[in-house]
Amino acid sequence: MAQGFKMKSKAPAKKAKASQKQKQKPKQLSKGRKAFSAKGRKAALAKQDAETSKAINRKNEVTVAARAMGSGDRFFLSDIKVAGKKEIGKNKAQLRKKESKSIKMSERLTQQLNKLK
């Protein structure tokens, strides 16, 4: 067989494919951070979620501190101690307010009953 000689094949010729759009692949990071930071609306939502969870954590910390102070044990962390005392004071004031409202209501009802007699 001579060089450059090509025999015709009996199979039908393949048609050329139409051009296809390339699929966009997400960027692969090999070093450094493992994800891209969010931008725009998603960044605002992430920030809002973080602030919400921090607020919940602060509230839980204060309630736990109040319980720890209420148990009567010695407590050495001064900032948590102060927060616990403040929370106990708030709870007592709230309880007094509820009790005074109920007392006023019972007095009012007794006065109305006395008027009916």
C-alpha cells in the first residue's frame, strides 16, 4: 500500500454536529477559602441570621446566669453575675406587676358585687 492512499469506507459519512453551548462549571478552589462570600441579598440575609442568633444567644446567656444566681451558689464571673442579678430584678418586678394587677381586679370585682347587694 502506498503512502497517502486512503480507501473509501462503505459506512455512511458522519454529519457535522451543530455548535453547542458550553455548560458553566462552578469555580473550583484548590487553596485558601472553600467557598465564595455571598453578595447582595444573600449577604444581607446571612448577616441578619447571624445577628438573630447572636441576640438569641445573649438572651439565653442572661436567663442561664439568672438561674445560676438564683440557685444561691457563689459565682465568680462578674459580668455574668451582674447580668443575672439584673434579670432576677426584672423577673421580680414583672411578677409584682402581675400580682398587683390581679389584686386590683379582685378589689374591683368585690366593689361591683357590693354595689349589686
